[in-house]
Amino acid sequence: MTLRQINGATKMESTTTAILYTTPTNHTTYVASLVASSTSSSARTITIDWIDVSGSTTIAYKLCNEHSLSSKSFKIFYFKNTLEENDILRATVSSTEIMDITLSLEESYINR
């Protein structure tokens, strides 16, 4: 099994749900942490979903539902979830251009 550490960032520029990460085929991904940083002068909320597509039915789980961040603050989430191949991590924020999101992941290749 090959392990690769990944750090990524997304600037949330609208209230549309954004896909933060999709686990590649033949991989699993350990979500070590997610940092949400409010760049707004007002309080905002963030919702983070895990979309499990590994079974016969796609299921959305809320890892965090409308978590409030005060102005110019940040929150570190330690989910410690393992995503299976094609699973999705996504986020929605309450207003435009107000949040930066960074991820720390460990991606493992599954040799089949």
C-alpha cells in the first residue's frame, strides 16, 4: 500500500455546495483535519458533508451542520474518517466570499 500525504485549500466564493475532495478509484483516504477560516467581518456558518458512495446506495452524512464561526476566526475539525474510493467531502457556507478551507489528508493506494 502506497501512502501519500495531501494538503489542499479551497476558497468558498459562493453559497453553492463545493466539492472539497473525491477519493480516487483504488484508494482510501484518511481525513486528518479540516480548517475553516472565516474572512468575513460577520459571523457565518459552515456545513460539511461526507457522501458515501461505496455501497449500493449513496448516503450523505453531516459531519458538521451549520457550525457558526465568529468574524475573522477559524475552527479546526478533526474528523478522523476514512473515505472509500469515490467518496466525497463537500462544504456549504452561509454567505459568499467569506471562508477559506484547508484539508490535510492521507491517501492510500489499494493494489487489487
